[in-house]
Amino acid sequence: MTDTSTLQSIDARTGQPSGESWAASTPAAIAATVAAASEASAVWAASDGATRARLLRGLASALEAAREQLVPLADRETALGTARLNGELVRTAFQLRGFADVVEQGAAFAVQDDAAVAGAPPVGRPRLTLVRVPLGPVAMFAASNFPFAFSVLGGDTASALAAGCPVVVKGHPAHPALSRMTIALAQRVLADQDLPAGLIGFVEGAAIATGVQLVQAESIAAVAFTGSFFGGTALAKVASDRPRPIPFFGELGSVNPVIVLPQALRSDVTELAQTLAGSICQGSGQFCTSPGVIIVQKDVAGDAFVNALATQLSSLSPHAMLTPGIRRAFDKGTRHWRETSGVRPLVADVAESGSTPRPCLVEVDTTTFVSDTSLHDEVFGSAAIVVRTDASSQAVEVLHAIGGSLTVTLWGVDAGTSAPDADTLALVRAAAQAAGRVLFAGVPTGVAVTAAQHHGGPFPASTAPATTSVGYAALDRFLRPVALQDAPAWLLDRDGVPC
Amino acid sequence: MTDTSTLQSIDARTGQPSGESWAASTPAAIAATVAAASEASAVWAASDGATRARLLRGLASALEAAREQLVPLADRETALGTARLNGELVRTAFQLRGFADVVEQGAAFAVQDDAAVAGAPPVGRPRLTLVRVPLGPVAMFAASNFPFAFSVLGGDTASALAAGCPVVVKGHPAHPALSRMTIALAQRVLADQDLPAGLIGFVEGAAIATGVQLVQAESIAAVAFTGSFFGGTALAKVASDRPRPIPFFGELGSVNPVIVLPQALRSDVTELAQTLAGSICQGSGQFCTSPGVIIVQKDVAGDAFVNALATQLSSLSPHAMLTPGIRRAFDKGTRHWRETSGVRPLVADVAESGSTPRPCLVEVDTTTFVSDTSLHDEVFGSAAIVVRTDASSQAVEVLHAIGGSLTVTLWGVDAGTSAPDADTLALVRAAAQAAGRVLFAGVPTGVAVTAAQHHGGPFPASTAPATTSVGYAALDRFLRPVALQDAPAWLLDRDGVPC
């Protein structure tokens, strides 16, 4: 999309435009949308759990009711396939209803009350009541790879609304017609429930200026972003360079190391290899949790596993990628791997011109990987780099070099009750230091929406590693604690909500 | 202190040096201190609550045992007076023991467990266990104005140690001898308890480079800072410009508006004025919560209150300030007020050359205050600006112009059970939007250490407004959630601590 002044729906499989193009949001329209969100702030901050839950459930039902229109359109714009997209729509509705449940149960309204204590400080003190207040309008940048679950009515929107914050969605230009259809549904739900239209605003445009204007808008109070390292770090800087900096909750990339310990390779390796190959190719590798670094010891069993993984990957045919730009980045990233000294290809090198990508698997030793930081960057798509280690202490080095990841997967750690040896213990600790989620079984793709989920991790996985963008704790991002000192009775009667 | 290569203990009252000067930490010494902290990270992250509590209580007892040496030295270096400093030492010990209690009770080790659910996603899911892991070594920048409670063994150190993180304290050059005496105590406690010396590291030096090197050190995982807007924003930028940005928990300044509603002025105003004047002059105004903006309606009762406040203030004699630099900033800030068009002095203009400062009180109308952003900056010391309003909606404008503050105090809100009128409600909401603590009685100086405390607030009060630097939630800053997926039994037996 080189012309950033217009939006155009494009068939992701053929690259052909579908229908007419339309103009991006003007600066005046963006300003008006932010103003409407700001206008809606006070009433929504003062809303109770039942009101918020009704909206969230209304949005879930509206998505489901429009499934027959939404899924084919999403499929045309993303090439993700109707099976996956139907599942994603179900997940998105589930998530909206999940936030409805937790906010109805009081998640946003918890109060911590410390009674006054007579006497002099430090023991004596006034009454303090800790409440949480919604931050205000949240700018939400939709992702390309989850056109429902991380887009207009995805997890960021659901959690912000549950927390009491209006959202201004920046639609992703890779699925512009779907975004428009979804926001139209949302607007109908707001109207049906007599809620202000400004509660779920929408701006669109592929120009950098569109996002920058949104993040700079004075009344925007926080940003939720899922996307590229380049775009995310640039917008994070805009957020922190404001006269009044605002929190930037960004998910900027993750290589999701999978560490295959020798203990995992004692039985048949084909099934393990098949599972991992499937995870690498799922959705054409366009998952934030797609495994990108596979750490395998240098021994006979390790060789057998790596060979089996290469064989399994070669047999898979990832589907077309989301956009020509994402495809170009995939081709460029895998080409860089193949051209790097010390990197060996494990699957046949193929022409880059095909309409669908071929999976890429390369191998490198630990020393080369650790010293060449260009190999630590995420290659978005069905591509993984196998790092061969001499011992588990080298796996720790690899994790340290990667630094931050949404997930680390450890295969082969003893599941029993006796603690493993010191080396394995050190590896588990290194995994917890590097990631927001540590898996001891299964693959990292697939992120359950639940209370104990954590989808974050040290930079660049997240710009706010203490927070999560999936699971019910996501709403905590949009609330700020305030201690009320000697609060009047009427305020405490309203659970301390000063709205 | 123009020579930043050495440290020198100075009598804050006379400005005279005391004893010999000594050299600041060399770059090599800083690197070695950080390395020792990094080395101590794993063992401390794996420590249990009892071990951490024993250290914290040991530090508290060591402070108390050395009171006779510490307080006179602190008094000489700060001029804060022995009564205040004795109280502050008591508070610091109380705080260390408070963190000992909460960590012993499990505050850092809470686990949230979501059982596996059979079936396909989104309902079906693996077992997820949410734990928190310590971030790693914390760089802690001591403040000048609380030589015990926000210095070497202050709240940041106590909360980081409780969370399982080593600290590297950057001593404040305004009380260098006290800092050295305190770190020596701490090192003796570590040795007595067979704990690594690297657990509480110490670097010193007034040069900017000292702090920058510390924040840039690769193994430093977070920064806790209490200090000036200028220094804090510069170091925050260093933290976010690292190849791997780290969290920066900075408290950079606060004007602590006090809104005196007409209802508060129905009875005798002298006592109110006396209370407020006392708060403005407490510790020579060198409190982060010192009231700097007083919002009073333009009417007869308001005039009477402002006159009473001026009278009370004129009768007070703040003591010498902490350093010549702080005194120069006070003189410069109050001079700027007096020279600003539309600003009227309320207490006699006095020569700036005296050894102790005179309280400063000026008056301005709302329009001038809102439009002149130079009036929104904190003037650290016994100085306040009275903003006169036509109605409570103008008070909302003033709060909005200020933007972020540690506290907002509202005097005159009905304490009963019936909600107040819409204007007062809007004012309460604006206060909660602007501050981390909203008081409905009393003065903002004095911050209780308790679970429901929140010492933070929108920028510039805090660079991380969701976090607090006072109260037991302060330890949350140094822990990061990690979801363990299908964790082995042995790991869950250790409360999921992967260390």
C-alpha cells in the first residue's frame, strides 16, 4: 500500500483490489473522533459493571450474528482461511463475554480499605481507601494477523471498555473493509443501548501521520499497540515525547524459543517434530507466538530430531501471507539468514517469487547465533532458526542473547515431584527471566483467555512487561490506583468511584 | 558542588565543609558494584520470605542501634533538625519491618492457578499458573530531602529487597557521609547474615555520568528515582534508549493543589490557615507533598482565608535548606513568580541573601495561571501560589492545567452520606484524574506506610503512574508476572518460583 492517502480492500490470495478505494481519515476527522471519545469518558468511567457487561455482550452477539458476512470478507482480505477465522470469531466473542463476566463480578471496582489508626506516625494514620480510576480514552492500534481477536473488537477494546475507558481504534489497513463492517456493527450496538457513539471511535489510514496524530492527541490517555518493532518503537517514542507522556502498551515482536532437552528425545521424535512443524506453519507463521528459535543439543538424538523437523516442514505448504509487505519482509528475513556466514539451510532453498511462501529452516551453532545480533530479530512467517548447543548452559546463553520473548517452551523437563539437576534449574530460571509465559508441554501458538494468562514479557515482547494484552488482567492496564484519604461516606457508598 | 569528581560533607546550616573530601566512584568501581549485584541476583530471587524478612529486620535494628551516630550526622548534612530526623529514622525502621511482615506473609509469592479445562479452545485450555519473578538488580537513586526514608535504606531499597531484587544505591551527594555510614551498617548486617555483599551495592558521585553509567549497565533491570524533573526526565530517557529499555519508576515533582471550597470557610478560618501554613513550611517546604498551589474562590470568605494564610506564613521561619543549589532554585522560582505579570505578592518581599529562606506566597487569577505554563512548575521549598477562581468549574480548569500531582486536597466536601451537587462531583472526579492520592481532610505532607497507600500520580508526579513508591504495593514494581503452562509438580511445590 504505497498510496497512504486512501484505503483499498485487497484479495490477499490474488493481490487484486476488491471494490473502490476510499479516503483515509482526515486530521479533522481524527480530532473529532478523539473529542467524541473524550466527551464519552466521564459517563463511561461512572458506569457500573452491569452497563459495561451489557455492552460487551451486545458486541459479542453482534459479531456472531454477522458471522456470515464477516468471515468471508475477513478470508478475502487476509487469506487466513474460513476455519481459522470462524474459530477466531468464536474466540473474540468468548473474550468479550469473559470481560463482561469479570467486570460484572467487580474486577474494575475492587476497593482496599485501611482503617484509621490512632496515634502518631508511623503507626498512627488516617483512613486510606485504595480505588482504581479509568485512565481515559485509549488509542488502540489493530494488528494485521488477528482480524477479529486483535482488531476492532479484540482484546484491547474489550479490556479498555471493561476498565471504563472509551477506545479510539486505528483500523489496520490490511483488512480495511472488515474493519469498517465491524465498527458499523459496534456503532449499531451502542445506538441500541443508548450509549454515546464516541465510546468506540474509529480512524483509518496507512500513513504514519494518522497514528502519530492519535498518539499525540491531548486527551488520549494510553496506547495499546500490537505490531511491528519498527512501528511500535516509533509510536512509543511519540507517546513518551508528549508534554505529558502516556503509557504505551506495545507488543513488538517475539521469537518464542523452544528448547528441546535430550530427555525429550528419548522416545519417537517424529511426533514431536510434526507438532513443532505444525506450530511453525500455523497461519503461515503469522502468529506473535510462532516458534522462531529452536534450541537443540549437538548429539545423535538432536541430529535425528532436527532432520525429522526439516522433513516435516518440507511437507507443509503455508498459505498466502497477509500482505505483499509482510511477504517481502519474510523473503528478506529468510534471505538474510541464508546469506549469513555460519548459517546452514535445512530445507530446500526455493524461489521467492511463488504466490505462497515456503517454510524456512536453518541451522547455526551457539557461538555464531549469540555473537550475530541480526539473527535475534523476529522473521514473521513460517521460519525458524535451529541453534545447536553443546550443553544446557549454552541454551542459557541463547536465551540471554534473545533477551525478551512472549514465550519460552521447555521440552523434556521432569514433570515429577523431585527437582531437576542444577543445570535444568538454571535453564528454567533463565526461561522465566526471558519470557512472559513458560511452557513445559505443547507449543506456544494458541493463547488461552483466562485470569492466569500472561501475554507479555521483557522488551521487545512488551514495552510494559508487567502487563498482559491477553487474559482478564489486561483490564488492569487501563486503571490507575488512587488512594482516597478520609473519603466522605457518600463516596465510599459508590465503591469509591469518584465519577 | 561544582567539583563532581569528589564528595564532601558540608554543614547545611553554615555551608562549611566538614572533614576531608574523597573521590567519587570510578567507572570501574561502578561496574564492579553492578557485577556483584548481578551475581547476587539468582540466590536472592530464590530466597524465601523468612530470609528476606530477617534481612529487612536486621537493617531496621541496625539503624536504630546507630541512632546516636546517624541522627547528628544527618542533621549536620541536611539541617532538617534532630526531632524530624529521629522521627524519620523511626519511620524508616517501621517501613523495613513492614516490608518484612508482608513478604513473610507471602506478598511476593502469590500464585494464581487456573486449572486445565478439557475441550477445544476458547473454552478448553492448558493449566496456567501465574507467578511473579523478581526483575533483577535495581538502580536506586536516593533523594536529598529524606536522608533516611528515601535514601540508602529507604522505601525503594526495602521494597526491592522484599521483592527479591538486589539494589545498587546511588547515594545522594548532599548527605555523603551519612550515606557512607548507612551503607557500612547495611554491609555489616549482610555479613552477619552470611548474605552476599552485592545485595546492597553503593556508588557515589555528583557527576551526571555516574548515574548514566548505572542506568546503562546491562544487568540493571529497573530504576527507582526520586528527585528533580530535570534529572529524572534525563535518566528516564537513558533507560528507554537502552538497547533493552528497562522500567523507570521516577517521582519527578508535584505541586499538590489544595482546593479550599466555600463550605470549608464557614467557621473560623484562622485554624485552617495555620494548618496550611504549617504544611507549606514543614521541613522548609522540602517535601514532595508540600502544598504548592492553593485554589480559593474569589469572595469575601476567600479573601479572609487568603489574608489569614498570609499572616500565618509571615510568622513562620523555615529552617536552612538542604543545599545551596536547592536554595538557589527556590530563590529563582519565587523570583520568577514575583516578576510574572498578573502575579501579586501576599507576603513581604525579602532579600534573598539570608541564610534561611523566607516563606513565599503569591496570588494570581485563574486565567493567568492556566495560560502561563511556567507557573505550573514546582517551586521546591516553602512557597505556594494562590489561584483565585470564580466557581468550582475554574478549579477543574486549574487541575487540568496542572495535569499530574502526587496529591490533591479538597477541603469542604460534604462528609455525609448524600452525594454532593454536580459541580462538586466534577471536582472530585477531576482530582482523581490529576492525582495519586485525594485527601478530603488534613494536609498532604505526611505519607502513611500502609497497603492502601498510593504515592504516585500522572506525569510528572510519576513516570509510572500505576505504581507507588510508598506503601507495601511498592514491591509490585520489582516483580514481573510469568504464566507457567503445564508446570511440573516440583515447580508448583516451590510456589512456582523458578529459581
